[in-house]
Amino acid sequence: MSATPPSSLERLLRVIDLFTPEQPQWTADRIGEVMAVSRATQYRYIKNLMNAGLLAPAGDGRYRLGPRFVVLDRQIRLSDPLSRHGPAVMQRACAELGSAQLLCTHFADEVLCIHQERVDPRIRSSMERGRPFPMFRGSPSRAILAWLPESRLRNLMLLHAHEIREAGLGENWTEFRQKLKTIRNQGHYIGLGEIDADLMGIGVPILRAGGEVEGSLTTIMPLRRVSDAELAQVIRVTRAAAAEIAQQSGAANA
């Protein structure tokens, strides 16, 4: 049975995905070559994206991402419940703990930081706003992964078995499911240098009223030996902040 051909929207999104920090500018011919489309089709893609403000000319026959993304980013900051309610809660939690926090959401098979808060300027995570990370490593990711529905986890195992094994999450479905069950039973995940070698993170899920995972909140601090009492306080404050964000975000959607 043949695969369903990609829709016009999917093809346009693939063009946008070509633009990265490592390669922020593309020529029309290079886009056509990578997309394996005709010259007429490549220029139609570019014209449509430019008309929507999603691409802009960069000079010398090159193109870059367009100003529409700035408009969309502002709209997300103002309208997304996590972005609206998370920062104020995080400010209070970070002030209490003297540390930093990451607020993350997820899409497809990736985790995305949408806000980073810190009171100690020396604590800086590489999980910057808008930078996607894989689903299988680090406290922000695993605090989401462990609460995904089983059907989604099965698909992840089918598609990413190698990455899951590399991340130490199990050699097969049974081991993978058991490791995630252990994290759920704990209610949090502690990662030691999994994303940034000099940082540790305590991540908890942000859950909707029905139990679906919306995102994660992670307290990050320098990697060091932490007493049981300090760890218990970090877990308590992080869980309370995540619950407050979930409650406020849910109220905003009611």
C-alpha cells in the first residue's frame, strides 16, 4: 500500500523547516533541489510564503524567514495560557528557591521551551525559548513523556526505538513502559547533566483537568550534591507552581 502524498500545506511547512540557525538563508534553486520539485513549483512555494509574510528577500537571490513570525510570536505570548500565566508563578517559585525554571510544551516528537526564568544569572540552560529538544532526554522532556497516553508511547517506540535505547529508557516496549511508569509513580523526574553537563533539573508535568499532559515545569540548578531536605523543598515548590499554572491556564480556557 503506497503512502499518502503530502498535502500542499505539508509541502509548504517543509520549506519553512529548511530555515535553521545553521542555514538561515536559502536560494530558490536550492529549495527546489532539496524539495525535489520543478522550478515553477519552487517559485510558487516561495511566492505563496512571501505573500503570507512567512518568507522575505535577503538579497542576492536568497530568502529568509519573514516578519509574520514576529506577529505570531507576540500573539502566542499574549494568548497562550501557559505563556500568559506561567512567568509570574515561576518568578515567585524561583525567588523562593534561588534557582531557575523552564516552562515547556510539546509538539510532534519534540519538547519546546516557551519561557525561562531565573534569579541567579549564572544558571543558564541551553533550552532557550523556541529551541526544540528531543522527547527522550532531560527533566523537561521526561516529565512530559511519562504522562503521554499509551497509544502515543507505542508509536514513539515504533518510530524511535534506537533513540529510546540510547537514552537508557529501555530495550523494548515492556522496559520502556515500566521506566515511564516509575517516573509517573514518583510524580517527577530528576535529571543530572542530561542536557547541560553542569546543571541538574527536577521536572514535573503540567496536567489539564482531564489528566492530559500540557507541558512541564522544571527547576534547574548547578549540578551538585543536594541534601534530602533541599531536594524535598525543590520538589514541593515545583509541584505547587506547576499546579498553580495548570489551574490558572485551565480557568483561562473555561
